[in-house]
Amino acid sequence: MTEDIPERESRSFELPNGDTIFITQRDGMFYAYQNLCPHLQVELEFLENQFLDRDQEFIECSTHGALFLVETGECISGPCQGQSLEKVEITVHSDGGIYLVE
């Protein structure tokens, strides 16, 4: 639900297939990515639901400090520069639900 993900915060979700994704909100838009750093294929967060840097500007990998743009998932700093997080297609319904696009 959209109210579960406040502006400039993020939440992780486990999918039925066992994959973990996270969703973050920026300026009223929601973005979803696989919870996997392209550098070493490790999960991004150090603490549960902590996917953003201290200033809540960028997605941050806790392992090596790589920074990713919220809107595109592109790595702009760190060992995987030029790579991107794997985007997950979602739709936001008028009822406030967030759904995966099949």
C-alpha cells in the first residue's frame, strides 16, 4: 500500500518466488528494484528497510557504499559505476495498492 512507503523512505518485500525487492517513493512516484547490488550480487541494506543514504537522496549499497539514482537505478558512485539496479515494473492503483506488472 502506498501509505506504507512515505516520501523518501523505502520498504522491502519478499516475492512468492523468494526474490526480495524494495520500493521507494520520490516526489510522489514509486520505484521498485531487485534487492541486489550489481557489484557482488549482495543485498543492499544494512538494516531492514534502510536502502537510502543518510540524506535520503540516493539508494546506497551498505557493503561498498555504491550510490544509485532513485529514478533510474543507475550507479553513479562506487565499484559498479555504469551498471544499474534491476528495475521491477509496478503499477500504483487508485485504491493505494502497489502491484507487480506481470
